[in-house]
Amino acid sequence: MRINHNHNALNAFRQLGANNTIVQRSLEQLSSGLRINKAGDDAAGLAISEKMRAQIRGLNQASRSAQDAIAMIQTAEGALGETHNILQRMRELSVQAANDTYNVDRQAVQNEINQLTKEIDRIGNATEFNTIKLLNRSSVSQAEIDTMISNLKKWWLKEAEDLVSQAYGITASGVNMEVVIFDNRSHPAAALVRASFAADSGNTTGIPDITGKGSNLKLEINLAHARPVDGSTDGGTGPQYVSRVMAHEMVHAVMMTTMNFGDMSIWFQEGTAEFIHGHDEFLQWSIDSNGGGNAGLTKVVDNIGTGAYSDWNSTPLDYSTAYVATRYLDWQIRENGGQGIKDVMDLLKADDSRNLDQVFAMLNGTGKINFSNTTEWAAELRAEVRTLSDLLNKTGINLNDGDTGSIIGSSITGDPSDAKTAETILPQTVVVADLEQPLSGFNLTWPSSTELQNSELLMQIGANSGQSITIKFNDMRAAALGISDSGRGLDVLNHKKASHAITKYDEAITLVSAERSKLGAYQNRLEHTIKNLENTTENLHAAESRIRNVDMAKEIMNFTKMNILHQASQVMLSQANMRPQSVLQLLT
């Protein structure tokens, strides 16, 4: 028998400690209901469980976010319901005004239409959710807006300015111009330049009451129609790419600030702007749509009238006529040893009080043209250009080649290698950094990023990054619906105008119906999204529970067992400690 080492007691003590640890863990699990209370309980299980908890909380928030998105959609759709009601009333009023039993009484109808138009604008501007405007937004994405501004800064404006200087020999100098980006589906133009002019009720421009040079220029770009170069080729109804539109508008901008633009016939304003990039494919379309062949060309040419062009309506036919007229003038000057339109520009910029009739008289005096005023010129044009053969031989316009008819193209230079397609007017070959001031003749002011409300709103409908959907709210104000005329309602003061208004209101009702249908589709989608989120959350809860939670019945069984062992090990330790005392009996 040994007394220095009590192996039985040591074994009992070790077993007691082990049993105590297991009992403590069991008590911890039973009191919390969790199998994993700390990383030591199950390191891998804890990691998986925490990921699942993050997903569950994210899914719960995504479900709430989807509910908010539905509320936003319902807010917009409810407002559009009232817009629909207003449009129905306006259409009803237009039908009433179209009846010729009314005369001056139509003004009362007009007054109501004007007020209802303002209310549609007010609804569009005031409808919001959590201060976010819903019905006055752009139909284009922020990426498209950023790309447009970047391309303007990189090359479109600079290349257009250089082209105007090269072709016409005119440049602006230190003129302020504001760049305005807007989005209006009902506005037909991709871009336009506006300027302030002095008043003059006696001019013959087709734009009444202006004269002299322009100031306070604005370059307005309509993203609803502006398109980048996309690979389409020349011919037919060729696309009005932004690069071509920029060249067109740059002609206006430079002419407005260097000569008597306000007192200039509009055929010359628009014809020179079309000539800079070429109009052949659009001319072909105008000829074809007006009977085709020589008959179609005759309608294009005869549209010039007396040259005053006071009834300019910005139709494709008007632009085609202005283009042919300008090409005829350019051809005649070149045939007589001049530099074409550049000679006209030189005389106009030399004295900014001159008008076109005075310049024609000066060119006639030097033998470069055969007419002394615009009336004689228009009569000669109508007499000389009657057939497609005349078009080629007396204007240089060749509708059968691959050239657009640009002043820098092969139809003017005679070199086939100079042929310009829709894509190569402004080649965009030199990539430069975005420049705040890319122009030498203009000081530009760019729009801030907040001036155009992006139509796209992202709704987070998942627990993770990138799990979102895009909801688009379009502009539903009067101008975007095509029912506003310079801020007023559509004119219904006679039968013809009222009948036209009926058609426009039908189109507006269709637009609002399409928008409401789209919003309804979004809402239905989101309702299914919420159901899926709830189902996924439920399944993740179950999976996380199986990993994290303790099986109470099994653990109680284990606790009972270990509790008995713990108590037994205590008793056995006591007995083992008493065994060495039996040595004392040997001493007695």
C-alpha cells in the first residue's frame, strides 16, 4: 500500500473535472436553447450560422424595402390616375370646341384647357415620395447623361467648331454659351441653339421680330432623340447622329454671333447648317415621299416660294428645300471662280449690318452670281433645277454616291477619297481628356448633375450587393405628353386646331396608360419578390436553427446522465481520499 500517490483519488478527480465541464456546457445550452454559444462550441458551425443570420436580416430589410417601393409606385400611379381624368376632360372639351356651333365661346373652353394643363404640370412637379420627385424625371439613364457630356467635352463641340472654321471661314470670339441638357419626347429636335436678338418687326427671316447679332446663347440638347454614331450607313432616312447635329448647331451658334443673323432668310440659316454635314439621304427621302423622281424634286424646289420663307414649319421638306437652295448658290459661285458659300460668309461677317440681299447685290457686281436679290435668286432656282439631272449638274448633289453631300465631302472636292458618311463627318479619331472649355470661340457653362432628374431608381430587393431592380419613372408633365404649347394648353380656338387637339390628347392618354401599366407591372413583380423573400427567409431560419439551436430533449437526456456521473464522481473521490487512512490500522 502506498500513501505518497493516491492513484484512485487522482483518477476520480480527473473524471470529476471532465464531468463538471460537460455539465456546465449542458447547462449553458439548456439555459440558452443554443447548441453554439461561443466559437469553441463549433467553429465551423458558428461561421455558417453567422452568415445565415446576416442573410436573414438582409432579407428582412429587403422585404421592407420592396414594400416601400410598392408604396412609391402606388403614389405615382395614383397621381397618374388623376392625370388620366384630366386628359379625358381635356379631350371632351376639345370635342366640344371642334363643333362650329361655337365661335367666341371657344375662349371659355380654351381657358379651362389652359388651367387643366397647368394642373397636369403641377401634379408632375409635386408628386413625390420621401421628397423624391416621381413624375418629372428624365427618360434616360445617368450613364447616358454622363456619356453625352463627356463626348461633348472630348470631341463633338471642338470638331464641329473646327469644321465650321475650315468650311466657312467664320469663328466666334469670347462668346458665352450655356449648355442645357433636357429630355422631351414630344420635342422633335435632337439639339438647338437659342439666342437673344434685338426686336425688328420688318425682317424677312421667317422668325419674326428679331434682327442683328445674337447674345446669351444656349445650346440645348434633347437626350430623348440624340444618338451617338452606331454604325449605320449613308442613304435612305439616315440617322441624325449627335455629331452631325452638333455640326449643324455650331453653324447657327457661330453665325448668330458674327453677322446679322436675326435679319437673315431662314432658308440660308438652315441650308448652310445642313450643308456643313450634308443632307443627301434626307433629300432623297423628301423626294421619295413627295412623289419620287422629277415630280418629287419639283415639290422640293418649288417649296422655296419667293425666298422670303415666312411660312417655315421645320418640316423635312423645308430642310431639304433650304439645302438644295444653298447648294445651288454655292455651285453658282464656284462655277464663276469663287469659293462658294465661304464668299457669302466673308461679306456677311465683314459688316454685321448687311443682309443677304445686299450681299447678293455685291456678288452680282463681281460676276459671281447671276441675280441681285433673293427674289431673283429663288425664281432662277425654280427655273433651273427641275429634274434629277439638273440637281446633279447645277447643284453638284449626287444622290447615288456614298457621300452625304457635306461641304468637305467628295461632292464638293471632287476627290472620291473625301467621301463622307454619317459616321465620318466628325471622325472622333483623336481622343482627348474631358475639357471644361474645349472651344476657342465660346465660354461654356455646363449643367450641374442635379439639373436633369435621372429616370432610374434602384430598389434593393436582396440581401447582397447588386441584388436590385431598376424602376423608371418618366416625365409625365404636359410638355412631355405633347399637350403643351409654350406653357399653355393646346389651341382649340377653331375647328382645325380643336380636331388636332383631340388627336394629341388621344396620344397623351395612351402615354399615361402605358406608364400606369408599366408601374402596375412593377408592383406585381415586387409583390412576388416579397413572397419569395419571405419564403427564403423562412427556409434560412430553419437551416440556421438546425445548426445553432440545441435539441432540448437530447440535451436534457445528456444532462441527466452527466449530472448522475458528476455526483457519482464526487462520492468516489471522497471514498478514494479515505482509502490511504487504512494504513493506520497497521500501526495499531
